[in-house]
Amino acid sequence: MATRKPTPDTSRRSEKSRRAIYDAALALVAEAGYPKTTIEGIAARAGVGKQTIYRWWSSKADVLLEAFLDLTHRTAETAGQEPYAIPDTGDLAADLKAVLRATVDELLDPGFEAPARALTAEGVVNEQVGRQFITELLEPQLQLYVDRLRTAQSTGHVRPDIDPRIALELFVSPLAQRWLQRTGPISHAYTDALVDYALYGLAPR
């Protein structure tokens, strides 16, 4: 009686291919930049046919953004943090400092920094990529700050008349500018100071 061959586990094969595509896309955009990264190049580096990529994504922008979102999740998990979460311990300053310190660590990680810079730079000159980058990655993260600041308003730790969406820019935007334009070093001490300046102001106390 002939023995039957085991049925291939297509889900495991698909996950392996997807992971290879993520890694290839991030490596290529870091090495060559966004314009020179192609579906063909990603497929060759990942060891898959380009039809495999087109089966799951419609463009290289979709591949790269999904790969970057995955990288963000994996980076947070490696650091023992919850992806897309800001703690609420009741101490707003401590919570903001904690998440911004984690952001600094992420931005200084070479595996994260190179593709992040490439995608951010492309988003400045490519409106479609920029819109996707903001909608799918940046805006959900900013909304977490909005939610945390609104909670602080409800508990009386932040003035009720401030606009959280503007307030968060007092500490998020300077960090982003300094990192992207390399106008100065970024560190835990730097982001701690940003939080203190934003929450307590510059006037003598």
C-alpha cells in the first residue's frame, strides 16, 4: 500500500515568504533608497517570484509600508513593550517620558533608522507615499498621544482648554525634526527635557 506524502503546510510557506519579502524590502530601501527599490529587486532578494508579491500587494509602496509597520511591532515586542500603546500610570510626565525614550531607542537602532529615513524622505517629495505613510503609520501613533492627553484633561492634570493635537507637537515634532535633519543628538535626556518644557512651560516657577 503506497504511503501518502504529507500535505504541504501552505500557511507556513506563505508566512516564510512574507517574512522574506519584508526583510528584503527594508534592506533594499535602506541600501538603495526608495526610487531604486523595485518589486523585481525585492522578489530576487527574497527568493520569490514577483507574482507572489503582486498576489499580496499592488505596489512597492504597499510592500514597504506593511514591512515597516511589521518592523515597528517587532521592535516594540523585542523591547518588551506593547506596540501602539502609551502607558497610563496616572503620572502623565512619566508616561510621556517612557514612550519617548522608547522612541529614541527605536530611532537610533540601525535596522530601524535606515528604512525609516528612506521612507520619510520619500514621503516629502512623493505625495502618494507621504499620504500613505501619514495615514497608515504616523496618524495612528499620534492619536495615542491625543487619547492620553485627553485622559489627563479628564483627571485635571492638563488644562481643559488645550487642543491635544497641538499640544503633542510640543514634544513629538522637535524630536522628529532633530532626528531627520540631524540638527543635534537625540537622547533620553533630550526627550525628558521636551516633556518638562511642554508640560511646565518656560516661565519661572
